[in-house]
Amino acid sequence: MFDYLIVGAGFAGSVLAERLAAGADKKVLLIDVRNHIGGNAYDHYNADGILIHKYGPHIFHTNSQEVFEYLSRFTDWRPYQHRVKASVDGQLVPMPINLDTINQLYGLNLTAFQLDEFFASVAEPRDQISTSEDVVVSKVGRELYEKFFRGYTRKQWGLDPSELDAAVTARVPTRTNRDDRYFTDTYQAMPLHGYTRMFEEMLDHPNIKIMLNTDYREIEGVIPYREMIYTGPVDAFFDYRYGKLPYRSLEFKHETHNVPIYQAAPVINYPNDYAYTRITEFKYLTGQEHTKTSIVYEFPRAEGDPYYPVPRPENAEVYAQYKALADDTPEVHFVGRLATYKYYNMDQVVAQALTVYRKIMGTKRTEAATLPRLSRTTMPATVPVVSNGTSKGNGKAK
Ligand code: FAD
Ligand code: UDP
């Protein structure tokens, strides 16, 4: 008899499997309908031996020391600050919009102070910021909104920014300085040997059994368990009782080119041209050296694997109905981006899973509750470093 059946081997399911098995000595069956662990963060070496992210670029960043230290038990890190360029008006300019973006785009030489004044002169004041259009237009005005945000958002979501919650475009800030990093979080790093290796380390425990290529419905009633942790789409779990919750999908087109470098930045966004939103070149992210290089195009789709919840009021209403059902189903814990219908980054999913673990164990947030084992690496307070113990199993603190 398993104590827990965990549905989904992504961040949500894997963190809970690890915690319940290693932290609470529970017997766990972790299953996934896919043929691999890692969920959407899964990476692998392609036919040319280049490490790629099967489901699009995954860049780890967090302000949570707890999350970073927790994951550091299973991987060493490669410090990596992500940078993105947008292809606008025939130029490649820094995205998020910063001082250099504006100077380059308009052939100007503004100072940060002058840029502030410029933004103030073009911004359209809004009494309330409720949509993704409001966020941008109220800061940088309509022209920049149209160049950088409207087309990209329509392509990505199949909706106008005015139909999406403010939080969507608010993920991308506007700056008046020259900082061209995509994220400003305290911890920004990539797992040194990739995400899948990190998941393998996490799940390497005698209390965890893994079953791939299996939908949980195939084993329900066949393999006994006490409680379930479910990380798939919440509407599917309840047989779409309140209708389908929209999840945005993507089609990934992977290519390998016989050149060492393909493009001028790790990610190039195409807000106004082409059917794809962006192209990612993986070697920038992973630091791998190779004579060839692999890239991925992202083509947004309405149908396909569920990747993004779609944050807008009518969907929040439908989700609230599913949430009420979920709350009425205490023997199942709903965790993660699909099961709680939240546009969460990886670190937020890890934090959510650690919180659910504490709730299950009835403990408060203390070091003892979440970090009972030694850290794999000793981390300084703020700067990610790569430790020496890099080979698999080396320095593992289990
Ligand atoms: P998932 O990874 O989706 O795992 C859920 C698992 O459940 C899946 O493997 C699925 O196969 C399985 N499952 C579902 N239903 C069933 C069933 N019936 N039976 C069995 N198994 C089932 N986050 C960042 O922090 N940085 C980034 O740069 C970043 N980039 C992203 C880029 C893209 C294109 C996408 C789509 C997401 C990105 N994210 C990024 C978000 C990140 O992928 C998620 O936060 C994280 O992977 C969610 O983990 P999860 O466990 O909640 O869900
Ligand atoms: N966005 C945009 N133009 C860009 C980058 C982002 O309009 O060049 C908007 C778009 O709506 C996108 C959202 O901001 O979906 C969040 O961007 P992010 O890069 O965080 O998306 P993700 O990596 O999660 O796909």
C-alpha cells in the first residue's frame, strides 16, 4: 500500500515526492503520463549531443532563499543572468524596455532622467490598472505598447492585452536605467547538469517508485494508496463538470544548425512578425560548448498540451468553482501550475509544494520542517556559486 499516489512528475509532484519520502518516510508512487520525469522543465541531449529544453526555455530565478537552498541539495549551479532582445522596426533592442532600448530605437541620447520625462509625456494615465493593456499604456504610452506588447500578446494568448489580467504583461518591467537583464531576482542560475539530472537526484530514494507512460486513471482502483497529490489540469480531474478551463498551448519547432552561434541573444522576441513569438538558443542558457547549436521556435496554439493558464476574470470565475470542488475533496491535494490554475514560475511551484508538504505534516514554516537534511552546497546569502562536487552522486547529502 502506498501512502501517496502523486500524479505528475514535474516540479510540484517531484518536490512533494522527495519531501514525503525523505522527510516523512512515506511510501510514494509517482506517475506521469509522459515518458519522462521533470514535467515541462524536462531537458535532454538531442541527436547532436546538445542539451535542449523539450518544452521551451526554462530559466531559473527566485528571490526565495528557502527554494534556492532546497533545490541546491540536488544540483550544483551555473550562474546565468538571462537577456532578451526584441526585434522591432528592423532592429534588435533590449527587452524589457530600458534606456538603451529607447535610445537605439529612436536614435536618441537620452539620460535616465530625460527618459522618465519622456515616459511621463507619452503615458496614458489610468484610474485603475486592471488589464494587461493598462499596465503598459499607463507607463510607456500607446506607441511603445503597440511596438512591444500588443502584437506579442495577441499572438501568445490569442487575446488582446485588454482582455487579460494586468499580471500577465506586468511580468515584464519597464526600466529607465541600462539594466538589460530579464530578471532581477537574487538567485539566477541554471542547474549545472540540467533539470532532468536535478530531478533524478531528487527522486533517487528507496521510498519513491516511478511509473511513466501512465495516466493515473489507468491505475486507480488497481494500486491501493491512502491519499493523492494531483498536479494535472484541475478541470480534467473533475471531468470538466463546469466546462473546460482554457489552457494556452504551444508547438515547439526544434532545429540544429551547423554553426557555433545562431543568433545575437539567448532569446529574441518577435512581437510583430512571424507566427512564432520567440526563438531561443540553448547554448547561451546551458553554457555548453559545441560546434553546432540548437534553437527552438514557439508557436502559440489554442489546442494541445496545457502549458499556460489564461489569467482573465471569466476564467478565474470558472476556476473558483473547481477550487471549491477541490476544497471539498480533502483526500486529494491539488498542487502546481495546472492544478491550481496559476501562472506560476518554477520557483513559485516549488514554494507552493513545500507549503503543501508543511500543511500535510501539520508543521509550521521552520528550518526543521523543510530542511532536515544538509545542503548539498554551502550557499552564500545572495550570490549563486557553482561548487566543486559536480559529478552525479558526489556530495549528495541524503
Ligand atoms: P508540469 O511541469 O506541467 O507537470 C505536471 C505533470 O503532470 C506533467 O508532466 C503531466 O504530464 C502530468 N500529468 C497531467 N495529467 C496527468 C494524468 N492524468 N496522469 C498522469 N500524469 C499527468 N518557469 C520559470 O521559472 N522560468 C522559465 O523560464 C519558464 N519558462 C517556461 C517556458 C514555457 C514554454 C512554459 C510552458 C513554462 C515555463 N515556465 C518557466 C513555467 C514552468 O514550466 C512551470 O512553473 C513548472 O514546470 C510547473 O510545474 P508543475 O509540476 O506544476 O507542472
Ligand atoms: N510580452 C510581450 N512582449 C514581449 C515579452 C512579453 O508582450 O516581448 C507579454 C506577453 O503577453 C507575455 C507576457 O508579457 O505572454 C509575459 O512574458 P514572459 O516573457 O514572462 O512569458 P513566458 O516566459 O512566461 O512565456
